[in-house]
Amino acid sequence: MKGLDQLNLTSPEVLSDPYVVYAELRREGGILWSQQHRAWLVSSYEFVRALLSHPAVSAEKITPFAKNTPPDLRAKIDVMQAVMKDWVVFNDPPQHTRLRKVLQKGFMPRNIALLEPKVRDATRKLLDDLSGRETIEFTAELAYRLPAIVLCDLFDIPREDSEMVRGWAEEMTKFILGSPSSEKYDATMGSLLRMRDYFAAKVEARKAAPRNNRDFVDVLLESQSEPGGLTDAEIVASLVLIVFGGHETTGNMIANAMRVLIDRKDLMRALQRDPTRIAPALEELMRFDGPTPVVTRVAKTDIEIGGEKISAGNRIFLILHAANHDESMFEHPETPNFDRPKCPHLQFGQGPHTCLGAPLARLEGRVVFEELLSRYADFELTEPVLEWRDELMTRGAKRLMVRMLPTAVSHE
């Protein structure tokens, strides 16, 4: 493919079928400097996996970005940086290590497993609300709503606040996920500040009136009595991050999986016949077309990889979707296969920045498809031609109109 260095990863042509482009990038060696993005595009499984764990690859992107921001935007970026500088995903060791040590206590798989009754209850109530409707906008009315409710349960805040919190999170995507919109700075700053103030008030209230029932917020507050515990500002910033990341990623994971199952009815029928296959099938669906196409990093020092020299300060786009379709790792990667013997996809990252919320996302995905595939006999897209979101770091359709045909089985 001619002109790969001028490739725009967010152009409508690429977004409609990115995997053709990713295959060409791999054929060109798996690592290529992009003049268009002023970044290295890394597309092979081997190189992406290695750089995700490389000690010279930095996740600290906000501070360098703020330093290089034009003067007319600097005040807005400074406001956002005040919160995002405490996000674990934007930090390197030792700060990253300290933050993650506390946060992972709340995301222990055994703790997340205890949430299943609440996740199932939330899913059933959402589906009950949609009963009688033949066609829904699947992403907005189900896939995005469920994670927002589950996160409210995780933090023990009212479920009725979930739509408000979800609205703030969606506005924040415009800047954080790389939208080309000129309005992204104002939209993100306003929503970020509103969410920060909301959670600051919740943390203060929790400190003033401790309870017997211990939840995620309590875990973070308990750390304050230990060495390396989180400050109030770090707790608030972490809650904002979890809502933003957990809502966006999980919502697109569910919506993308549904879209693939509609396209491949044989796979959908296999899961309806044997619901125990849903959990491993979700791993393959994430590999095939997951919610996170790209993660960005910055080289702290010069790095030699794949015969190329990445210079200190260079941006690096680790294209997870390209790695997950690498023929050297996955046989026939362009075909979803629930009988694949192994599926070590990179959708949740690798190494020190492996997604903390992965156990919760997996739980939500399994439960929602268990409920959907038992309650409905079939699903169809009523608008087969999709318009894709134009953010660099997320993959999802702007709208997913789905006709849902119920089974004759009662779910009273």
C-alpha cells in the first residue's frame, strides 16, 4: 500500500475496514514511522506485546502533552491535567506501582465475583424495561447503560445517578480518546470537573459517616492509614477514571460482540445451545473486534526494535487490533472461531498496565449475553451500513439499531 506514512487511522475509509490496513502495516515490517500521526505505528503481535511491557516505554502522556499545548488551550489543559495526572493509566513507576497496589485490592477477582447478583439484577431490569420494544438502539439503551449502573453499585452510589454520570463520561471521550472535534477541550473539561466535584462530595460524605458494609470506596479510603495510601485527590481522580474507562470500554465490548454475533448466526446459535461457552467466546470476540484499537505511549529513551530506532520522546501507537490479527500468532485471524485452541489477545493490555477492570468487564459481558441469548431467539441489524466513531482509541459504531425477537419462554 503506497503512502502508509500518510495513513490517517481515523479516516472514514480506514474506520470502515481497518483490518485490511493493519495487515499491510504488518507486511511492511510491523513498525513504521507515520508522518501523518507523528508517531510510530506498531502492528505486529511480537512488537506490540514487547513494547507494552518495555521499561523504556512511558505511559506518562498528559504532562508532555500539556507542556507542548498551544497558549490558547493551555489553561483548559492545565485544569484537566490537575485530575488526570493522578490516573494510574497515565503514570509510570514508582507512582504507578503505588496507585495500582491500592486499586487492585478493589478489583480482586474474588471481590468482583461477589457482584454477579447485582450485575444480573441490573441486566434483567434493563431488559424488562425494553420488553415490548422490537427495535432498540443497542449501544445507548443497553450496552452503555449496564456498565454505568454496575459502577454505581461498585461505589455504592444511587443507580438513578448512573445516567448523569454516564453523560459526563461520554463527553470526556472527545479529548481523551483522540477525537478530531474542535469542541473536545471544552466538552471534556466541563464534564471532568463536574464528575470530580460529584465524587469529591461522595468521598467527603463517606469519611464523615463510615458504614458497616465495606465497598470499593472504603477500600481506597482504608489505604490512607497505610504507607503509600491514596490522598483524597487521588481517590477522586481514580473514581473518575474507573467510570470513564469502565463505561466506555465495556459498553463497546458488548456492542461489538453483538454486532459480530448478528453477522455470524452460526456462532450465536452455538452459544444459545451451550451458554457455558459464552465466557471463552467473549475472549475470541474481543480478539476479533474489541473495543480498544490503539494505546499510545512515549519513548523515555532510545529503543531498538524490529530494525528501527525509536528515539527518546517519540510517540508510539501500539495497534492492539493489528496485533490481535497477526497471522504469526492466530491462524485465520480474520475469521472468529470459538474453537480456537488459545486466544492470548491483547485487548486488556500486557505487563504492568494490564487492565485492572478486566475481571469486571468479563463478568458484565458474560452475564449480559447469558440473559440476552436466553430471552431472545434472534437479533437483526435494521441499519446494516454503520457509521463508525472517529476517536483513535476506541472502536464502535455510533449507532447500532437492533431488532430483538423474543423466545416463547417466560422469564418471570
